Amino acid sequence: MTNPFKKFRIEHLFFRSFAIIISIVIIVCAWASYNSSSKELLKTTFQYQQRLLDVLNNEITTRLTTIEQISLSTSRDQELVSFLSQKRDQFDHYVSKLNVERALANLTYSIPLIQGIDLYMDDPLKGDAKSYIQFKDRDELEQEEWMQLLVNNDFSWIGEHSIVSFQGEVPVLSFARKIVYNDNYLGMLVLHVKAEHIRTLLSGNSPDTNRAMIDKQGTTFLKIGQAPEHIELSTWFNEELGQSSYVRTASSSALGDALLVYSKQADSRWTFVEITPVKNITASSMNKMLQVIALVGAGALLVTLLMTHYISRQFTKPIKQLKHAMEVYSVGGNNVALPMDYRNEFGYLFAGYRRQNERIEALYESLQQRYEQQRKAEIEALQANINPHFLYNTLDQLNWMAIEAGQDEISRILELMGRMFRIGLSNGAAFIPIEDELKHIEAYLEIQQLRWGEGLEYEISVPASIRKLFIPKLTLQPFVENSIVHGFNAKSTGHISIRMQAEGERLVMLIEDDGHGLNAMPQYKPNRRTGGYGIRNVKERIAGYFGTEYNVSLSERKEGGTIVTITLPMLIKPPKE
């Protein structure tokens, strides 16, 4: 029978083995602990939540009742009633408004629970729109959605909404009361209570709880967490019973499997409801669960240790073999042979190690060859450093000899050759400014003019902005040389034009002559084996530097002759070599 650790993937063996064991342990522990503690937990949770809701009901009701009493006493304040009912001149009306505003502001300062106060009246004096005390026109009441609550009532609580203050938009709960004096409806007093303050009380320092306040009309006044609306809760309890109780909802209901506890006191207009998913309650039964886990886990741990010991031996054996092979490895030595029968990750690892050793052997041999080539190149480089200095001195001596002999033309040729030679070497740089490349080609053309006399003419048109760009050195010279040597062969006159222009991100160089055309060039004659090396060298260098996107093309001119088009990138500085 084949060893599975030589056939199957190790990660699958580990995952399946441990997953089965752990799953069995978890299922047994969860099943045993859930059945033994869920009922007791539900009962204990209800008793705790019931007492807490009763406390919260009493505390919040007391605070809201205080707001109602303040509203009542304020609405009967003689100065406020006088301000709303008596007609006065503008100044007295303004002074009275300030006194009322000061009195209402004192309420907001002395009672932190109050966020602000709105007073609806006839012909109010407008103030700061963000002030805590607002005087509003009674006509605006018709636009308020909560006004329908006061159609048949003198006062009412208004559910959570937002008002504008110095702090921005603030959520509030409001208590509205009509101001009536001698059966005359004078206005409306609205006290805004900070919703966050009541919400904090309702949460009871338990931010993850789901609670709701429901008023006598059956409207959800305030809720926290994921508490549903009253219309969903009403199917499970009746707040008119005037008592507190609990119920466990069915898992198929909209609430799911949850414990629903509600509190309703005889002297309170509010019903407090808390909904807790049963799974959250049972998740806390860790004490009894730990006892069951301890018993079942002890047996599972023993089995797990035995299996882990066996698995670890199978896992570490091939690793030790690989480690030993790596320790004794030497290039070209008698190395350890690794097993060939593994088909899983170890097989891939062994195969990769063998391929790596083969690459090391090949690389070592390549390094030896390169070392020999480098030594030869260093010797040749040392010899090449001597030759340019010797050639400079020789050309300079020949130039002075020509001057002394009165050979001005030869002196000029030697001077131009020295200039071409210096630009051609360029201290070993592969890229030079276009300006230097043009100096090189001008020196070459001047030498040819001295040989041709007046028969050779040339024209160079390159904008100053392009002359500062960089190109590979000796790019133009092979094409100009071909024009003179092959294009003007057996001719007494010739004209060469060199132009450069920018086209987007490309630099386009054009070299035109009026010679014999492409047929005169040796690289276009199949039976010729000479010539064309310079042009081929330029093409290969451009392809090597910039890829196939940039190139060299040659074509016939309609008027006769050849046109060379060289396309290069716009280089404002030489690339790193």
C-alpha cells in the first residue's frame, strides 16, 4: 500500500485530519453545554433585564416628567403670558422679548437636559437662527409634521428629530405645550431635550443592547441598537396590561429566536422593551461549557498528541534528508542523492533542489569562462588606453610639420581629423549631444569638400532646442559616408541635406542626397560582400538601446537619390549605461 504522505498534498492531510477531530470535539461540547444551560440562562437573563428595565423606566420617566412640569410652569409664567397677550409699542415689546428670552435661556443653563426652547407666537421678533432660544411665527406650526399630535391635545411628546444650533444639527426629543390664557390660544412652547442624554440612559451603559421606548399611542419614541418598530412588537405583548413580563419569540418570526422583555409601570406613560437574541445569551454560558470541554477535551487531546507525533515524524523525515544534502553539498563533489518516489510537495521540493544544483554547476562553469574573458578584456583595455594618446600626439606633430612645410590644406585636414577622433571617442561615452554629433559630421564634410573642391555641397538645418538633445554617437556619419562614397560615385557634384525635427515624443532625422540612389549602396547588391557595416551597426545599436519601436528606414527620392529616416526618442539627458 502506498504511503499517503508520499502521494497526497500535506496541506490536505493536515486540514482533513485536524478538522475532523476539532469538529467532533466542538459539536459534542456545544450540544452538551447548550442543552444543560440554555433554559437556566434565559430565566436568569429575564430577571436581570426585568429589574434593569424597571429602573430605567423609573429614571427616564422621572426626567421626562420634570420636563413636563417645567413646561407647565413656564407656560403659566405671568411675564410670558403678558408678552404674548398684551399689545405694546415696539420698544416695550422688544424689552419684554429680551426678558422672556433671558428667562428661557436660564432654563437651558440651569437644566443641562434641555438643548433649546422654541416659542411660537404672533409677529415674533427674529433673532439668531442658531440660538438656543427661538421665537417663531405661529403660521410655521402648520408646516410641522408633529402638529397633528396636538390637534386634540394641549401637550404632547414629539419623537426624535434634529434642530439647528451653534453645534450644528443636534438630535432632540421635544415636548410641545399650548399656551392658553383666559381661553385664548396665545402660542406654543416647545422644549427640546437632548436625545443623546436619554439614549445614554436607555442603553444603561450597554452599547450593544436593543431597547425601545413606546408611548401610549403605540409609537416608537426612541430606540437603540436593532430594536424593531412597535408594529412588529405588538404581536408579542400588550402594553395595556399594565405589567411587566417576558416572552420568547419563535425562530420563524420576524424577530427570530429572541428573548423579549418589557416593562410597564402603573404611573408611567412609557413601555420599555428589550430584545436579546437567544444565541447571544447562550454564548455567555462559558462556565458549564468549560466543564464539559475539559472532560471531552482531555480524551481528544490524547488522541491528537498521538496523531501529531506520527504526522510530525512523516513531515520532518524528508526535510531532514534535504537539510543533510544541503549541508554536504559541494560543486563538482560526490553529493547526496534525494528520494525519487515522492509525488507531493516534498517531491516538488526535491526536484527543485536538483534543478538548482544543476544551475549552480552551469553558473560556476560560466563564471570561470567569464573570468578568463574579463582578464583578456582588461589587458586589451589597458593597451587601448595607450593608443588614443599616441594618436593625438602623432596627429599634432604631423599638423605642425604640414604648417612648417606650407601645406595649409593638409594641416586643415589633420586638424579636422583630430576633432573627429576626439568626438568619436568622447571619453568612452555611448551618447553625446546632437551639437557634438553635428560638429563631427561637419568636420567630415569639410574634409570631403577639400578633396572634391566646389563640387560637394551640404546643408544642415537643426533647431537650437534640438541641438541640446542626446543621441548615440556616430549615428549620422555612416549614412553621409555612403552618400559620398557610393551615391556620388563617378559624379563631379553632389548635394547632401541633414534636417532634424520633433514629432511628439519622437526625434526624426532626415538625410537626403541627390546621388545614384539605393542601387549604388553595397548592402542592396546581393553579390557584394563588402560595405554596409556602418549602417547595420547603427541599426543594431538603435534596436539594442530602444527596441523595435525606433528604427532606420532608407528609400528612393522622387527626384533621384536616397532619403534616410532615423527615428529616436527625445533624450534630454543620456540614459544610464
